[in-house]
Amino acid sequence: MEKLLIIEDDEHKIERLKTFAQKHLPEKEVFLATSLVTAIENINKYEFSLIFVDMGIPSHPIEAGSGSPVSLLTGGIEVLLELSELQRTDPCIIITQYPDIEISGQFYPLSQATQQLYDKLECKVETCVHYIEDSSEWEEELKKAIQKI
Amino acid sequence: MINTAKFHHELKKLNVDTRNKVRAICSSSDKVAVKVFNRLRKNLNSKELFQVEMTLSLYNDRGKIIPEHFPTQPQTHENFIRLCSLPLKNYLQHINHLTKHYEEKLLIFFKQIEELNSHIIKQDFSSSERLISEIFQNYGYSHFLLRKCVLIKQLSQDDTSLKGVYNLIDLSGGAKKNNLIVNSLLHCFQEEQDYLSLKKSIMGLRDNGDANKFRRDLTRLPFHPHAKNAEELSQLVQSNLQSSLIDAIIITKINTNLFESSDYPHLFKINGKLNETSPDINSIASTVFPFEDPEEVFFKQSSAWYESDEILEYRTLPDYFYDSPDSSYIEYTDTLIQKLSNRIGCNNLPDLVSTDKLTSHHFQQLHEIEANGTITRSSILNFLLYTKEGNLFITELDLFTLMTKTSDLARTINIQKAKTLAAMLPSDLSKLVIYLLIAKKSSNERDRFSLRRTLQRILINDYQSELLSLVEYLAENYLPIADFIYAVSNEAFLAQLSHIVKSPKQMIEIRAELHNWKGLQTGEQYYINRARSLLIDHQISIVRGEIDDHRIYVDITRFSEWVYDNMAHELNAVLTMMKNNNELEQKDNPQIYALVEKCFYEFCTNSFFGIASYLGRRIRHGTFRGHLYSSVIKIEKRHQKLLQDPVMSSRWESWKNQYEEKVQNIINNKLHVKSNIMPDGFLIPNTAGLEKNEIIAACVHGLVEDFTAQGHTHNSSQLISEYCWRLAEVDLRSINSYFKGQKTSLLDFSELSSITFDHDEEIVCAGKDFTRELHSIISDKITSISSWFKRPHSVSPKISLGYLYKAVVSEVQQTFEQFSPDTTFEENKDIELIGGAHHVLYDALYVIVYNAAKHGKQNGKVTYDYFIVHDKDSSPILKVIIDSEIKDSETELYISDRLKVSPTGNIEDAQVFENRSGIKKLYHLQKYDDKFKINKIACENRFVKIEFTYSLEY
């Protein structure tokens, strides 16, 4: 069974993405990573036919009494770099709630981010989707992106 | 007063047209006069320009336009209206003319400089000082002379009896008046100053155009006097002419590569004569041998010898290659590279490690200084990387050795070329060293990733995934590399070592281990305390069992870099000024307040590393709304039947709209940094208000105390970031109060509840269930949202005294399982302390509780109380009282006797002989922390009663 990895820590967004996956990608087994460390573990364990990547994620899972994970504004990029290091080509789509992405100390609008990620970091992503709460535009955008893969 | 006769005499030497224009300049307003003079300067030849300046200089009202060639007063302020820049040729012709005109005077001046130099070399500072006064009287002020004064000050180790030297420094506006030109020079020459930070700060001074051009050009002289091109040299010459003629001559001497010297024969000749005043570079080098790092001091102070061609030759290499290659003022021209290639004595990295002759001159003392120092070797490494495009080879052993003989490579290395080098190196450890250098400077995520990836590979393969083992191994022979790893491995870095650091707990333990290592290695207790605080914090968080989901954060690495780049120099200058004015004891200074306030503003507002970036990216965009709105209204899916009722449905829709508006209102208006555009933003990036005032005062005192104790400001960034968190926490508390206040409005279900009056019972019951569930969901959401707005413990420790006691009891229970005193406390009456008191309070509590568990009555009563005592005349005091019941079999007299320890007796062995307990340890704490005081240790009414206090900052 093909695998989909959702890297996301916002529980509401997770649910929306899972619902989206059930509807549009029913053939895929869904894996969830709510932190960088779990994302890296998953990547090193499985190959994925699709990965949804959020940019801002915590370093570690948030658990009662386990201390503070570090908030990583560009944690998603770490995941892309790990894939690149492993010479993997799992298709990645960035799904972010912020209209810009910080790459190498500069902000780029989502429309430019895909190219900049490649130019500056040699990281390949299919596209960057702007997730807006209570809107369905992102779903359309995401559907189109998935069709192109 | 105008000497009319002389003025007219000089005026007559001009042709009629020029004469009329000079008259116009004299009779016009400043603005018109400058305009006319600017036009005139463009068209005059050097002889005519000289004559015009001579004439105008006699007219006092135009004194703001024409600087003196040998100024009677120090020129360290923007005293002159800046005229339009002329082509370099015009300035050089003008100076050429001036050197001809003043040749005789200059040559006598040079004789005195030669004599002065000779005194300095002989360390005869009294004679030097007398001559300084004489030169100033006869030939006026110059930055050149000021540099000699500062050199003498440093070489004489601040001998204040050298009045002539200090008078000129004071008259120039430093060190007591915080004049930028003078103070930056003073700092540059100081042994303990961080030269590169200072240089970056000076070369990056804000460009206010003509308003501060003179200041910018003069302050850079000791750091980077080289012009990039003819245009920049024109500006530099103009500024130096404003300072004095000799300064203008020297700046042309330094930059002869930008013009043809033979076109200006008088200037060329004078520059030659000037060089003759200088002692040879070996003699200059011998003056710094007594210092700990002779090359560093030699380099820092070498601008005092700019008259020397040999010094200028020496400086070119480090000026260009001991600096960030990305600096806007640096350009590697073919001529420069050729010149340096001729000077550099080694062509490959193995030679760079082994040779004692790094450069190809014949000055033995200089060779010695260069070989034993780090600056020339670092510069050559950077030069080779640049010229060979990184295609170099070095063995692991040689690379490690090279790292112990170089410095500041992380700030000066060329990232691209270093990457090429890393790719060619044979071992992972070699690559790691290069990636460490690259990652600190690079903003590219892949560079930092490569470092983490390589480090993890090494740790997994060879060090059982233990970072400390690698650090200890490296520290045995290559301490700088171990130190570098320690510096890089902060919490944020460790958090991203995803293959080996699997939990925040592990992250804290590794950091604590590294702090401990550093403490043992340096002997500084600070690091060991820091390690203990981290572990205690973590232990408290386990006891608390809370979910730590803070989303407010600051990238401390980047913030610290910002502080170093933008504040370090100014802070240093103010503190040095306070020191010179004997004001350090007062601890207060408005300029330091202003600097901390600037830091706090950046801490809050910076869109890359400040709170604003996390507020925007981790909270405002999506998450907050998803949490408080979208996930709340999902309730409708579970109550579809109820919502099919038309009345309920319409009321629900109406409530939803109002609720959405309220949530959106919080997002749009509150979740921001306060500004003119966002007046209701919760985070106020200033220090107004009583509470913040107390915190900033404590910060300023802390900075002054640290400077007084250490003599430098290296810890300032750490201190500032700690206090910025405390300042931000004031606003974080206020937003949490705001959320609590909003509960009433967000939990307003009156419209939904009113349905109960006019519906059948089933709907009424369902409606009640519905609103009850809604209430519960929203309450939970607000509670969890509140936890986002807390400062992370890991970046700035804070303790709850209630939980501290729980943590101590929990640790004691590991030894005495039966021991179980009541540790409950009322959270709303709890006290939270911020700062470094952690380990002291923990240790004190541990001693007392351990004693109670070991010697007290089994299942006896143990009480713990704490409160803060405020006193008008002193800072607040935390008072802690612990009472523990004694065994029934023991008498009070017996216990009292056991508790007796003479506070003046030998308590040094407290940590050695009494294992983990003992009243002696409390006295030991008292002895080494003047904030900790034992008030009472006694046995009364069948209880051991111990009371201690701890002085708080605010």
C-alpha cells in the first residue's frame, strides 16, 4: 500500500488533511508526524509516495512532563534536507498557513518558494500550498498539485 | 574678529572673478556660501584653491567651511559643513600643493615625531608624554597624534601620571565623554577587546550621509583605512583633511595603490620623509612581547605606526583576510592578490601548520610574532582558500593542529571555498571541523544540516551517540575544537540532532553535561550552576507533569549575533566611560537603559528571530483560529438532530457569527506586537511601566556588575537575552489575563440558552447538553491556548517554589522511600522566581529535607512555608521556613547539640565528608553566596526549625 506522510503539529489542520486524504487519496496509508524527530524517524523507516510538509513544527513530540521541545520555524526544511541527503525522491508538498517561507534568512512568497528551495538548498518540492482555515481553496490547489505528480 | 588688512591682502592675490566669488561667500548665508564655494572648488586649480582657502580661513564666519591644516583644537566632532566631494585628482593636487607650501614645517614636525617614536620604542613614556604636549602645541591636533597617545596609554599600562597623553585624549572627547572617534580607538588598542566585533560595528555604523561622514571616516582609520576605489578615497581624504593635514597625508600614503604617486612629487617626497621617522618593524614588534598574545596586540595597535611602510605592508594581509570576505568594504583586486602572494611564505596547508616563517620578509621579531600568534596564520589560510578556490589538502592531524593555531575563522572564512575544501577532506572529523566553521556564519540551512548530519554520523559510529565523549576526546589535544562544539551546541542546535536526541529530556541532559564539562575545564562555577539549574528545571517539569506547549520563542543564537553586531561596541563604550569616570559603583546609566530597550525592541519585533516571527508563524496564521473557532464549531456534527430545529439552527448560526467575530477580533488586534498600526497588540516592545522598569533596572545593574567583575562585556548578550525574557513575560502574563477576561464574552450562551423557554422538553434537554459541551470545549481551548503564551523554560529558567519543594522531596524519596511529607500547595499563592537562584535554593532545601528524612520522626510532620518580605530600604527577601518533627526517642537537647555548627569554624569540608546531607552545607552555601542567609537552626517544641532567606533583585 502506498504511504502518505503528514508532517504537521496543528491538530485541527491535521484533521483537515486527514479528511482530505480519506476523500482524495483513499488508497494511501496515512502516517502522521507531529515533530521533526518523528518525521525523520518515519522517513528513515519508509518510503512515501507523498509527503505533506508543514514549515513550523516542534523539535520533539509534546508530552506531559517531558520538558520543552524547541519551536522550529523552518523545521520543514530539515525534512526536505534529510530526504535530499538520503537521495530520495518522495514527492513533497509544502502546506503552510503562513504566506511566506523563510529560506536562508530571507522571506519568499509561496509562489517563489518552490524555485528558491531548489536554487538555494537543492531541495525539490512539488509546490507550496497556502492553507487557509475555513477555506476550501487550498484543497483545490492541493488536488491539482497531486494530479500533476 | 577679522584681520581686515590681512584678509584684503590675501584677497588681492586672487583674480577678479574669484575675488568676487569669495566676497559673495563671505557675505552670504551658510547655504548660499556653501553652494558658491562648491562651484568654485570644482573650477580652481590647486594653487588657486589654496589661495581661496587661505583667504576664507581669515574670515571667521566661514570657519565652518575651511578646516585648519594644523588645528589648534582636536577635531573629533562634525564641526564642519561637508562640501561636495571632488575628483581624487583635485584632492591629491591640493595636498601636493599643501605639502610643498608647508614642507619646512612638516619636516621639523617629522623630526619631533621621529624623536617621539624613539622614546616609545625605548618605553620612555615620560619623555614621550612631554614631547606629545610639545608637538600638540607646535603642530596642532591630528588623529595621528591621538593614536600615538592611545598607544602610549596602552603600553604604559594606563599610567595616569602621563598627563600630556591623558590631556590630549580627554581634550579630544574621550574617554570620559564617550566620543565615538576617541573611544573606538581606545577600544581598538585594548588587549581584551574583541577586535572583529568592534571592526564590524564601526564599519557598519549607520550611514547618515554627510551628517556623520566625517565620524564614519575617522573611526575606521584604526580598523580598515583602505579605500575600495578612487571615489571612496576622495571622501576619505576630504574627511582626513578636516581632521588635519598630516592625517590627509597619511591616508594618501596608505592608499597609494589607487593613484600614480609620481604625478604628485611633493606628496611623494613628504611620504618618504614620513616613513623615515619610523623605527624598523622589529623594534615596534619588540614593544608587544610582554603581552599574552603579542600578535593580537601588535595588530590592534599597529595603526599607531601608519607612517611606517613596513607596518602598512604587514597590515594589508589581515586587513583583507582577517575579516569577513562578504564585507562591503572588501574587494580582492588582482593587484592586491599579487602583492599578497609575494609576501606570503607558504603555499599549502601542511606548510602553514609547520613553518615558522609565514611571510617572506626578513624581520625576525615579526616572524616570531606571526608564528606564535593566530592572526597572520588565519589570514593566510583564508588567502589560500580564496586563491586556490578551496582546492587544498590537509590531513586530519594537521587540520586539528591548524585549528589550535588560528582564530576567528568562523567569522572570516569564505563559505563557498571552505565547502570545496570540506568535500576534499579524507575523514568525517576533518569535515566536521570545516562545517563547524561554515555553519556559524552561513544562513544557508543546508550548511547547518551538513554539520549536524556529519556530527551525528561521527557520534553514532564512534562515540556511542554521546556528544560529551567526542568533546572530551577533542579537548585532550585540540581544546579550541572542543570549545567550538560546546559553543555551537545550544538547545536549539541539539534539538535538531534528530538521530541521537530523541526527547527534550535528552537535549537538556546533554546540554547540562556540556556545561559541566566547561565548568570543570575552565574552573568557572557559573557553568556548573547553569548545568544544575537546567537539570533542576527538568526535574520540576517532570514533577509538574504539565504539557509544555509554549509557542512563543526567540532564536537566541541569531539574537545574540544581533546584540554583538549592533550593541556590543556602544555598550562597551558606555561602560568604559563609566569606569574612567569612576561611576561603575552607581550602576545606573541612562545610555545603558536605552541600549537594553533597543535590544528588547529587537527581541520582540525582529521578523526572523524575534517573538514577532513566532507569533506570526506559529500562532496567528491559522493555528489560533483553528483552535478556538474551527475546532469548537465542529460540535455541530455531533448535535445535528438538535440543529435541525429551525429556531435552534438560526440561533446557532447567529451565535457562531458573533463568536467568530470575537475570535477574529483577538487575532486581528491582540496577537501582535504593539505599534501605531496595531495599537492593541499585546506585546509592548518597550520598557514602560513599573514592573518593566524594575526589570530593566536589574538588567542594567547586572550588566554593570558583570563588567566590573570581568572587565569585558562578553557575557552581555546572555544577560540581555535573560532579561528580555523577563520583560516579555510581563506582557505574556497580561495576554493570559486577557484570555481569562475574554472567557465571559466567549462563553456567553444567553442566546442559545433562551431556547429553553419555548421548546419541548427533548429539545430543551438536548440544548442544555449542547451548551454544556460547548462551554467545556471553549474553556479547555482557552486553557491550552494560554499555555502557548509562556516563555520556554529551557531558554530562561524560572522556578515555582511549590514545585521546587516537590522536586526535592521526590529526589529524597529515591533514598528514603517511606518519607512522604505533604507537598501540596495552593497554586495561586505560589511564588515563582526567575534567574540563577535555582541551585542554591535547591541545595538548601535538599540538605534540610534529607536531614528530616534521615534523622526525623518516621511519618512525622514536615511543614514548608515561604513568602516574600518587602522592605522599603532594601530589595525584597524570600523567606523559607521548614519545620520537621524529631524522633520520639530523642531529646531536644540532644538534637540541638547535633545541629550546632560554628559558622566561623571550618566549613570547607562540608561537601567532602557529609555526603549529601549536613547542616554544615547550609553554612557553606551562606559563605559562598552573599544573598543566602541562615536565620535560624534550632530544635524547639519537638521540631527542628530552620529558617533561611534569599535576597531578590526585584
